[in-house]
Amino acid sequence: MMLSYPIRQLPLLCCCSLTILACWKYVVSGASSVVHLQEDGVARHDSGLTWHDTLPTLTTFTLCVRLYSLRSRYSDYFFSYAVEDNDNELAFHLKYKEKELRLACCSKRIFQKVPVNLELLSWFSFCAAVNLSDYTATFVHKGSVDRFTLFDSLQESNNPILVVSGGSVILGQDQDEPLGGTDKGQSFNGFIADLFFTQSLLTVQQMKDYLECKIDALLARQHLMDFENIEEKFMLGVETNVTTSLDICSSGNNKLFSVFAEGRTNKQANHFCSTVNGDVATPENTAENLALFNIGAKFADKCTEYDKGNSMWVGVYWEPEESLWKDQKTHKEAVYRNFEVEIQPSSREVLCVIASTLARSHEVTPNGNWDIEACGKVVCTACQFKRPVPMKLRGLCKESFFDREYYIYDTINYRPIFNGNSWSRIIWNVNQSAPHDYSWLLYQMGDPYIQARMVTSSILTYPVGLHEFEIIGDKCPGRLKKLKLTSCGQNMFTCGDGMCINLNLRCNLELDCEDHSDELNCESLIIPPGYKKRLPPPKVNSYTPASVFIDCDIVLVRKLDLLNSQITMDVVIKRTWYDSRLYYKNLHPDNNLNQIDTMDSVWYPDVTMLGSDYSQATYVLHRTAVWGQLTASPLPDDDQLIDEDVFYSGKVNPLVLEREFTITLMCTFDLTLYPFDSQHCQMVFYVGAYTQQYVVTSLKNVTFSGNRQLLEYRVTSLKHQPLLYQNKSGQHIEIELANLYGYYISGAYVPTMLLVIISYLTFYFSLDDFTNRVMVSLTSLLVLAALFSQIASGLPKTAYLKLIDVWFIFCIMSDFVMVSVLVIINSYMQVQMPIKVTPLISGVHGAKRGSQVGQRPRLTLDPRKWNTIAQVVLPLLMILFIIVYFGFVAFHMGRVQDEFEK
Ligand SMILES: *[C@@H]1O[C@H](CO)[C@@H](O)[C@H](O)[C@H]1NC(C)=O
Ligand SMILES: *[C@@H]1O[C@H](CO)[C@@H](O)[C@H](O)[C@H]1NC(C)=O
Ligand SMILES: *[C@@H]1O[C@H](CO)[C@@H](O)[C@H](O)[C@H]1NC(C)=O
Ligand SMILES: *[C@@H]1O[C@H](CO)[C@@H](O)[C@H](O)[C@H]1NC(C)=O
Ligand SMILES: *[C@@H]1O[C@H](CO)[C@@H](O)[C@H](O)[C@H]1NC(C)=O
């Protein structure tokens, strides 16, 4: 026999928690004795069982019990033994939040905590065997045997430790004095079953047998206290009923079905069930099907409105492609089917399945038969919940009286109840005298003056998702408040309609929720009230001012203007700093999704830039990007906020400001070595307005990502060092450029050299051909001068000589010297002319002519000799100069390091 049958007769307005047991798990066989405490769910101090007897003095004892909590209070005392001098002479209680079983004993000498796996709405069985003589305790609970050595907190080793006799035992309350001082915040709400307390010590095997329900032998023994004939041995408190015996131990189905008696298509039903953390009901055996049938039958009044057979959707569908009945969740073949006559539909379309609870005309007895139905039909929905995972209520303030976790079970006014985990619940409230006055009501059980009424928009609406509530009597400020009831687990975001999406999809610039709520409120920077933009980030400690890390990347050198002593560059400066006053929301690993538009209202390091000798720089801003950078893990979730946003502290996640601009800096160029020079340009930046006492900068990375080869120069290195400017922390970057002298080699040095050589070649012309000799030399001199003035016009005019000037002067001087020598040689030629002429007239007498020359003034040399000397000496002098000149150049070039070459 199923327990569920009698429940059909219960009035629906009464919410009887037994239905959980009936529909969820357990099948009657009559083995256990179960007491239901606080049957109406209201926390009270007068529920519980008071034992008529008392305990003797104990040094050893064993307690075994099965517990099923419906709600948890501050702590759940299920066993309390108080004597005159000590209210907790022996007490056991559960702490759900800490997931602990706690034992207090023996005149405040022993407190033992046992970590256990506690969950509301599931059975927890355990045995504890304690030998106080040797301070040992053995706890056996599901899956584990824990042995403890008890610690005597008073350390009175000479005073034997024991449980004093003569007190009173209350189950389900905490006594602060014998038979009194109970408190509803320390009461037990739920079922206590199969309890026994004995003076002997059970072996671990016996305790394991108890957990496995092999208890016949155990129950047959004599115990100090047990649940045999409960009504005789105990006095039952208010709302404390001994229930029909339940077989806790047999494993039946463990699904909970809830019917939602509004018409939905199959698709809507699937969506709806998923928003309440469930699936469309899919019975997998006859027992489950019967359970669904039983619960569905109670909604006949409502659901026959949509379908004469009072049907509900079943999570099975016909897949025409494979000709199979499949499970909607797993998409595998549905093993269990309960069609009255199973046919193979010939339909080419997907077909859905309903289960009816009323006899259709041709059926004799209704037994939850299934039937094929078009998926678009509107019928009632039954959802199944496999594990009691609570739904969360978000948006309540810290002080609120309302619970934050809700479980769906039981029914009021044909609608499921959302039962809170401690004090409150949400019900469908209908004013009996005005049937159209209905709403979802969140209220404190036992104190209806603390309530929140959902501002319902339609009769189909459930409190799931985001809704507005009108609140009375709660401690949170404000009368109207938005609250969100959600089934979404960790790292999920709840859309306005209750659907869950992965939290990564929140604020990712894509619409993932049907109502687009995932892309609302996406600003990623949170500026707390009282934030002052003028104040730099707080110091980490009293010695360490706020740090600003600077990355500088030179993207491009646009122009190097020697004439105006300027360099123009495109620079990206990235500033990274931590502002512990700020918070970020929903940071993504991809910085592009973390962009911030509200930079105007937060402090940021305003970098001032200077050129050489701290001269002002001019710049044009091209681009500003600000983002919060995800570097550290998020803060814990705060359910006071409606949205499941992930918050990050500004203390460990930096703010980054990246700006790109074209900057024009003054440089002082030194052109002495031109065109074999290398130049240094200085760029200084510092955080204006704050001295180093408040803000320090440090340069993380200086890079040159652009093309280093300019037209005339090449960037050879970047050097940087910190600097103080007017007591403000700054950085100094030096850009080194080396001249690319190739143009001058081919455009100046080689042609001028050639001209000088041409001029020199005139010494090999015939001595007599003075006109041509001097003409060629002079022409070369003229061309040289023209070249010189042409090249000089492209260069800054400097007071000092540049290396190239030296070269020109050398060339011109060389040419000048050659012309001069030519002229001098020629003048000697003129002097010797008559001597030369005479032999020509009187005939050729070589030897005679020689003697004649000897007779002439000996002071002068032979012009040919002069010519020969010039032919030898001039190139020697020139080569000497060239060696010195280029030796000097090579020496300087060797000192230029090109760090990018490596
Ligand atoms: C409890 O411990 C004491 C001391 O070790 C031992 O003598 C006694 O037998 C134990 N009691 C039981 C019931 O095992
Ligand atoms: C439980 O006991 C109370 C009295 O304490 C009684 O009013 C109530 O009807 C009982 N409930 C059931 C289901 O028997
Ligand atoms: C129920 O409806 C009646 C009639 O409209 C009204 O007087 C009464 O105040 C309502 N009760 C509640 C609790 O709203
Ligand atoms: C400097 O920047 C380059 C390129 O952006 C990067 O590869 C390198 O790791 C950075 N170095 C430091 C010390 O941050
Ligand atoms: C810099 O700081 C020093 C010491 O704090 C102070 O004596 C000096 O006047 C400051 N200089 C300027 C330019 O503010």
C-alpha cells in the first residue's frame, strides 16, 4: 500500500509535509517509529517530546537516531538532557550552516564537533558510542566511522567525568533549565525516527547495522530510552504528532513531483521546469508513475480546464527519424513507457506525451496511462526534482527576516509552496472572500506581519526570476523592493525570466537571455559613494605611496627635424595602478570587454611630458582606452545584490589607462660629427600635481615597436632611468639615433673626392698646356664650391665646424693648393722660356743645354721637378688627411652601440 492514498483525502489548503515523504521516497512497510515535530512548520518553543523518565549516572552510553530536517533553526537540538546544575548535561544538536553534529556533555567539560554531510530534506542517521572513562567517542554516520578522543576542557583528571543522574530529557528542544527555558530558535523541525539510547556501548558493526536498517535485533534489546510506545513514554508537545510508521530504509523512487496547474505547451513546460531547478516529470517505473498519478489527481479541478483527462506533460517524445520514444532530457530511448496500447506513430513530426489522471470515456480505471499529444497543446505541467537543491532568493538586505533558500514541496490553493530553509515561505495567497484578490506572498511563518507581497502582473506568473515585492515589517529599508528567486547554481546568471546562463556570458556584448537582461547594468567600474577624484589612491601602508607603473611604447618616429631641433613621435603610454577604493564588476580575461567609459569621475595619473632641458612638449591625443584588468580572483558572492555579478577588488586588480598620442619634443642636437654623428633625444614624464610622497612612478617596459630606420637616422637604443622633477616622481627616457651617412658618402664624399682627383690629374697634363691645366683645376674648384653650398643649405647653420664642413674645406683647400701650384710652376716655366728657346734656334745640343741651365741662377728648380714633387707630395698629404679624418670617424662610430642590432 502506498502512503500517498490517504493524503488524497486531506484538504488541499492544509499543507502536510508528509507528502514529501510520500511522493519523494518512502514506501510503507511498518518498521520505524517516526515523530513529526513542528508539523505546521512554525518555529515554536513548546513542540517536542518530554520523556517521563530520567537517566541514571552514566560513564558509557550509545545514542542512535534518524533525523529528517525540514527547516534549520539557529541550531537544531534534537536531544537535550538537563540537570539542576547544568542545562546541557548531555545534548546533541545539528548545525546546518557549519555542517556539524555537536555534542555537549558532562558539566561543560566536553564539547565535541563532528563534521557530517547535512542536507535539508534528506535523512541523516547516526550512532554515537561514548566511553567517558577512557575519553573515547565513536560516531558512525553515512559512509564514515569517526573515532575521537574527547578533550576535557576543565582538565580535572582527578575528578571522574560522567553524566549526572536525575535530570529531564526533551527531544526537539534545548532546555536552559530542567523542563524549561526552551527557545524556538533552538528547536527541531522535521522527523525523528528509530531513536534509542542505551547505557552499553554498541560495537561499530552493530552501529553500521543500525544505519543499514538491520535493527530488529537492536530494538529487541533493553534500552534506557526508545520509541516503542512513544505516547506512553513521552509527553508530546504542541504540533508534535506520531505519524504512520514509515519505512525509511527501503529505497523507492527518490523523485519529488510538483504540479503547476496552469496550461503550458510542451516547450513552455520544459522551460518552466528548468527555471525551478527541475525537469518535466518523467516516471521511470510503475511506482514513480503512480506517485505522479496521485499528485496529479489532486489538480483535477484545475487541469481538466485544459484537458478532459486531467493530463500533464511527460518528458518523453516520439523521434520520427529513428522511430524511437526518447527521453527529453537525455535524448536516449525512454525505457519505461505506460501507454495503454503502444503504437508506432506514422507521423513524420515530433510528438509529445501526456499522462492522464482521469478516465477517458473508453478506459475503465484510470491508472496514469500515457497518450500521444501534439506538442503545441496546452495542458498542466508536472516537474520533477531529483535532489533537493534550494532556489536562492537574492536582493534581501543582511538584516532581513526572510530566508534566502527555498525548496518547492506541498501545495496551497493549487499552487506549490516555496518553503524557506528556516523561517519563511512563499505561497499563492487567495483572499477567500474576494477570489480575484490573489498574489504570491512571502511571509514569516508564525508572524504574518512580516510579509512581502509580490506585485503580480498575471495569473500565470510565478515568483521565479526577477519580481517586485511590497514589503511590510521587514528590517530592510524601502517598501518596494526587487527580489530575484533563482535556481541557478554557482557561476550562473539568472535572466529576468529565471533561465540560467553561464556567468561568462554576462556582459560579453552578446544577447544571451531572452529578455536581454544579461547585457543590462554592465558598467564594470564601481565607484563607492564618498569617492574623491582629487585624492590619489590610498597608501598601501604609511611608507609606501601609490605606485603607477608606466609602459611606454614608441610606435613611430614621424619626423626628425634637424633644422628646428625637434623630434615628432607616436607614443603609446600605458599607466597601470591599483586603487583600493574601487571595485570592478564582471571582469573578463579579454580586456576589450572590460572597457570603462566613466573615467571622468575617478582619479588617474595625469602624465606631463617634457623634452630636453625640461622644455615643454606639444602633443595631440589620438586614442584613450581604460579598462580594469583581471589579475586576481573575485570577491565572494553577495546575495544582497539582485544580479549574480562577480565583484573584484581594486586592491589587487589594476586599472589601466592607455593613451596614444603624437608628441613633438625639443631636442638639443650636437652636429659636430655630422654626418657621422649620433643624437640623443630626451623625453621626461612625471605625474603632475602629486609629489613623490603620494605617487611614485616606475617604468615597467620601454619598447620601440616602430621602424627604427628613419630617412636619415636610425634609432639605436632606448635608455631610461627614474628621475625627480620638482619633487615629483618621473621617468627619463633617452632615445639614441645614429646618422645613416650613406647619402653623404655617395652624395658628397665620393664626388668631391673625384673632383679633387680630377684637379690633381692636371699635374699629368703637359707642362706647356697651362691653359687646360688651370682650366680643369678651376672648374673642379667651382663645382666643389657649388656642391658645398648645395649640401650646406640642407643643414642647420652652426657656429662650429661640422665634420662635413671640415671635409669640404679640405677639398677646397686641396683644389686651391693645386691651382696655386700650377700657377707657380707655370711662372717658372715663363722664367726659363728664353733658355729653352736658344737651343731651338742654334740646333739641338742636349749636353750643352744642360750646362747652359747650370749657368743660369741656381736658386730656381726645374718646373718639371716641381711638377713631379707636386705629383708625389700632394696625394701623400691628401692620403694622410683622409687617414686622420676617417680614423677619427671610425673611432667615434665604434663608440655608438646599437642595442637593437643584437
Ligand atoms: C570504557 O573504558 C574503560 C577504560 O579504558 C574500560 O575499562 C571499560 O571497559 C570501557 N567500557 C566499555 C563498556 O567498553
Ligand atoms: C497533530 O497534532 C495536533 C495537536 O498537537 C493536531 O491538532 C493535528 O491535527 C495533528 N495532525 C495530524 C496530521 O494528525
Ligand atoms: C479580502 O477581501 C475583502 C473584500 O474585498 C477585503 O475586505 C479584505 O480586506 C481582504 N483581505 C485581505 C487579507 O486582503
Ligand atoms: C615588455 O613588452 C614586451 C612587448 O610588449 C613584452 O614581450 C615583454 O614581456 C615586456 N617586458 C616586461 C618586463 O614587462
Ligand atoms: C623637495 O622636498 C624637499 C624635502 O622634502 C624640500 O626641502 C624642497 O624644498 C622640495 N623642493 C621643491 C621644489 O618643492
